[in-house]
Amino acid sequence: MSLFTRTDDREQSGVEGPDPSPPERGRVRRVTAVVLTVLAALLVLFALVAPNSLGELSPAAFVRLPVEALVVAALALVLPPRWRRVLAAVVGAVLGVLTVLKLVDMGFNEVLSRPFDPIFDWSFVSAGLDFLRGEVGGAGAIVAAIGVVLLILAVIVFTTLATMRLTRLAAGRRTASTRVVAVLGVIWIVAAVFGVQLAPGQPIASRSAAAAAFDDIRQVGTDLHDKQDFAAQLADDPFRNTPGDQLLQGLKGKDVLLTFVESYGRFAIEGSDIAPAIDAQLDQETKSLQQAGFAARSGFLDSSTFGGGSWLAHSTVQSGTWVDNQQRYNDLLASDRLSLTRAFGKAGWTTVQDVPAHTMPWPEGQYYGFQHYYDFHNVGYQGPGYAYATMPDQYTLSFLQRTELAAQNRKPVMAEVDFVSSHAPWSPRPTLVDWNKVGDGSVFDPQPAQGEDPEQVWKDPNQIRAAYGKAIQYTLSTLTSYLETYGNDNTVLVFLGDHQPPVVTPAGVSHQVPITIVAKDPAVLNRVASWNWTDGMRPAANAPVWRMDTFRDRFLTAFAK
């Protein structure tokens, strides 16, 4: 007997004929039928009333009366068998798709603190596969992807079969079903009118499935109009026609490193149990840099993404436009909007893109205007990888120093450097070594420290947060050590987070990330004195917060002449 199919035509009339099977076999069949019906009801109930956030899952969330079930049951009682089956199949398939979307929403809400966007968020599929390749290899990633596809199909198929079984059961017991639907309909109306709730935000009279479907449809409509709105933003570029000799003259002769620290969010330095250690480190490193002649100013940016989608934040900073979805990103890359990298190139700098996490061709990156491009394949790294991170941040900086910054009789360099040692899963992590011994990277130890095995770390939320904090500390130490070793009067470092970290950041927090400018030449920081940023590498709680897309114009204005 198939899982959710009828066993014979007796369900049509509700009349039970003699069972030709032996008594024991008949009892087994009846018990099996009851179990399957209960499972079908539970599956449909989950599809109709389950929330789209793990934090809202509770027994009270399922003690609700979905109006959608009453409407479908009423239609099933009046429609002829053929149209009833069509209704059940269509409704079941729709509920299956909605269930899949709810499950995806749970993951997005947990990691990115927002629901899945049915139009723009497909780019995370490739990003997720890249992450899996780094964790379990190419074959493992393919197996995982196939498993996910099969799971999605199974949810849709079983939800459809469950809906068909329940509507058939209702039609087969028409009189009793009519009475039940009528009574439950009255209860739903009364509960809706008086707002009866068993728990806050969990009304007994539910219409959440219809609301979820409506929200998704409305989101699709909004997304389709977004392209036109973003095109207007791209066209409004006050620096488009600025001559090169009027751009960035306040940084003339300086090597400028625009460095993104993966997952360096405000959570790392404020309002978390890992913040005290990181704050103490930032304060100590501020003092160390001061002794080396450097000064720093820090503030906050409101990122265009949360928990992932680093490329959205990078392009927002570079372009001065709000890039918060994949369609906007694609449209930006196809535009002639002035990027920070292109502005430096126009003003006479050698421009570099250093992205060690890139393991595949990236022709679309030509938008940024870099003259030299380095990724995993052309930096000569011969050491171990660290989970997602293809190489330690220290090697990334060491290669850039040896290849671009140590050269004699050169133009000043502007480089965007994307650090990945603080990318999830944060364990294992590299440790700092003597800069003179970095070489081709084979000096780095591939073995995790005691107690840092990823499988063990990710069993305990406290250990996950601790591992994240240590990863951030490693990258911050790398930056400070680099400045102390190689920094000079012409070094300007701008480092910032791309987004708040996934998994460890609680729901409802801001999208804010720290940003810091470090320089030895006082004239550089004097240019940004009006920004009122905090002295040092740790922004104060009341430090200014800007939208991330405003940084490009503020930076170009501050250093224009």
C-alpha cells in the first residue's frame, strides 16, 4: 500500500464492506490507515501553521485553527470527485512549496537574520556549494546538493499526497465532515473576532499560510520594480566626470590598503561575551601602534548585508550605492559607476585586487578597475588550508608586501584585500609566525590546536562563539603586526567588517560593522577630523554610524585636494 493512497473505493462512500483478509491482517491494515491519516494531518498542519523562524517553534505554534484547511475541506465536500482531486493536488503542491520556503526561511533567519528572497537570493546556492567544497570536497558537495534536491521534492510530493488523502477522507464521510467544518468555522470566527491567543503572537484563528503566500508574491512584485529604482541610483554619480588630478590628492604618494575583515561585526566588540577580550586587544594594539608612530580613528558602518553575502558589502563600499541583493550586484558590475579602485587608478595609483578566497575565474570583477589581480591560484601558496580559508591572512599580506609594496621606483599602490581567516567555521585557525619565515606558506601548521577540532567546536554554541572571537583576534593581530613590521609614513590602512557574523549573532541586532583608518602621517587623519570618529582602533558606543553606501563619497570628498 502506497503511503498516502487509498486502499479501495470504500472511502468514496464511507461504507465498509467485509474484509476478505484474515482478522489479524485486517487489524494491521486499519491501524496502518489510521497512522497514515494522522501523519498526513500532522504534515498538513505543519505546512499551514509552522512559523518561518526556529525561535518561534513551540507547541503553542501548532495549537491553531488554519482557515485555509476549513476552506479546502468545504470545497472538497461540494466538488465532484474529479475536481476534488484536482483541488487537492494543486493545494497540496502549493503547501509543499510553502513548506520548503518556510524551511529555507528558518535557515536564512538563523544565519542572515532575514527571510529568503525568492527572486534575489539564489546566488547563495553557489556560495553555499563553495563553502561545502571547502568543508567536504567536491564530491561531498555534489552529494549534499543532490540530497537537498531530493528532500525538496519529497516535501512537495508527500504534502500533496497528504492533502489528497485528507480531502478524500472528508468526502467519504460527508455528513460528519460537514458538521465538523461548520463547528470549527464558528470557532474560527469567534477566535478571530476576539483575538484569542494561547501565547503572544500565536492566535488560534490562523491564516498564516495565506499570509506567507501573499508576502512572497508581494516580495516578488517589489523585487521586479527594484531594477528601475537601482538604475536611477547608478546614474546619480557626483564623481563620474571628476578629472583624475582632482581625485584623492590628499593621499598623494600614500599606499592605501582597503581591507575587509570577514564577519567583523559590532557583535565582536560590544554586547557579547567575546567582546571584552577583543576590546582589550584593540586597546592594547592601539597603544602598540602609537609607540610605532601610528594613530587611528574608528566608527561604524551600517552594512548592506548580514551574516553572509560579503560581495554585496564590498561592492556597496566601492560604488557608493546600496547593493543588498544579487540583481543589484549584477547591474552594478555591468555599469560604469565609479568605484573607489577605479578612482585611485584614475588619480595615478597602481590598483590591486587581492582576494585569496577566489578559486574560480572572476571576469565580472573587471568592473572595479583593478590593474593587478591575485587569487588563490596565482599567489604561490603551498601551505595548508583552514576550513573555508584557503590561506592565512598573514600570507595574503606577506605576498602583497613582497610582490607590490616592496618594489623600488614604483607608483603608490591602492589595494583591496579581502581577509578570510575569520570566515565561518572559525576552526581550525592559523597562528602568527615570523614574517621573515612566511615564505611560500609551508611554515604554517595544518593541525588544529588542542580542543579546536571543528567537529567538537560546533557541538557547543559557547565554543562556536569563542572560536569566532579568536578568529577575529587573529586577523586583528595580523593587521597590527603587519603595520609594525612594514608600515611607514606612506602607509594608510582602512579596515572594516563586511557584515555581522552568522550563527553566533542573536536575532534583532543591528547590521553595523566597525571601520578604522590607521596612518602614521598626521595629515591623513586631520582630513577626517570632522567625521568625529573615536580615537584608536575601537569605536566608542556613541561613535557615528553611517550607511555603508555613504562611505565612498565621504572618503573621496575628504581627500579630494
